[in-house]
Amino acid sequence: MASHPDNSIDSALLVSPGQNLGVVLVTIDSEANGLALARQLVESRLAACVSLNPVQSIYRWQDSLHHETEWQLVIKTDLGHLADLIQLVSQHHPYQVPEIIALPIVAGFSPYLDWLQQQVD
């Protein structure tokens, strides 16, 4: 990757030392349930922001192939809160085995990442 002539751009792309930020993906059955869960996560400061998108999922469950419209929650959080986030999602999710996948943020726009961190502290 070529370095940008303005080094402030390069430094604005790095996660600050000590930040343990990530994105957690959760799918849910309906927009209403997704919005309710998103609100609970943000109100409890387990998420800074939750984006919701309709998705088509094809999966195998109990030996049957399923094709469903679901809603994917893209949850921006501090992964230090992951255990609490998983507990809240598990308690309020209609699925027996909800999808909960955490991915680390390795780089991003520093002012946004700082804001994210402040929202979940």
C-alpha cells in the first residue's frame, strides 16, 4: 500500500493501542425484533451503533434446507463487552441458536473509532 503524502491520513487509519474494537454480526427474524434488540444494545452501552440490513439467508437447520429473509445487525462495539453482549442477545433473541460472530476492527478512521470507544465506555 502506497503511503499518502499527508501522513495524518495514514495515522488516522490505525486503531489506537489499547482499543479492542470490533463488529459483531447477528441475524434476526424481523425488522421489529432487530430494531428492539439494537435499541437495547445501544441503551445498555454494549454497542455504539447498530446498523440493520435485510438479507437473504440459505442454511441447513435440523436436516432441512431453509431460505429466509432475515435482518442482519452490524453491531459496533468494544469486544471487551462481548460476553455481556452475547448474554443480552441470547436472552432476547427468538432463535434457539442465534448467529453471533465477532470480528476485530484492525483499522479505521481514528475520529470515528475514538467516538465508538467513548460510547461503550
